Amino acid sequence: MRFIDTNILLYSLDLAPIQPAKAAIATEILTGGDLVLSVQVLQEFYVQATHARRPDALPHDIAARLIQKWLRFRIQENTVAVLQAALVIKDRYQTSYWDAAILAAAKAAGCRELLSEDLGHGQDYDGVTVVNPFSSQ
């Protein structure tokens, strides 16, 4: 199972046509059947995609429909156990809390890979390895 971070969802929209290679990669990733997201990832997507200061901000209804579409993937809930694991990861690896929560959710879902450009490519966090699918871009 592969866990996907918010940036994959955002790039898949191709809202920034200056990065077509990333949009193509993200779109291809989302065709996979082995993907897991968390409630946090969906929340972050909504906040970032609809932010009023974005020149390409999505209206609420479109963002909500996209989230509904992505519910076809396995969704890791935010739980007290995920929170507690995130606090341990944050302390151990000195990440931001939000990155630690993504890592904890990936581990809770049984994922071995986290697809993200926000953490070090190849870094292993207690059995979850970060893979930056855009690293050659």
C-alpha cells in the first residue's frame, strides 16, 4: 500500500500549468489501486485548493466533489492512536507535527511508502519510506 500526501492531489488538478510534468505524474499515481489517504490529507487539500489568496482557487462545490471522488481510496481516520504516534515521530525525527501526523497515519494504515515531496526522499521513518515521485523533475 502507498500513502499519498496532499501535494499529489493538488498537482493532479494541473492548476499551475507551469508544472505539467508534475501534473502528469500525479494524475498517473491516482490511477493506482493501492493508495491510502487520511482525513488530514483531504482536509489539507480542501484548505489549500480553496484558499481565497490562490489565483486558481477552486470553488467549494468542486473541491467537495473531488474529495467525494477520492473517497474511493482507503481512508485512514484521525484517531487518538495516530495523534500519539505522531507526537513520538515528531520528537524522534524533529519533523513538523503535521508531517509527523501524515507519517503516523501512513504507518497506522500499514503503508510502506509515503509519496510526498515534503520530506527527504528515501528517508525511512519507522518502516515508512518517503518516495518523492517528482525527484527527477
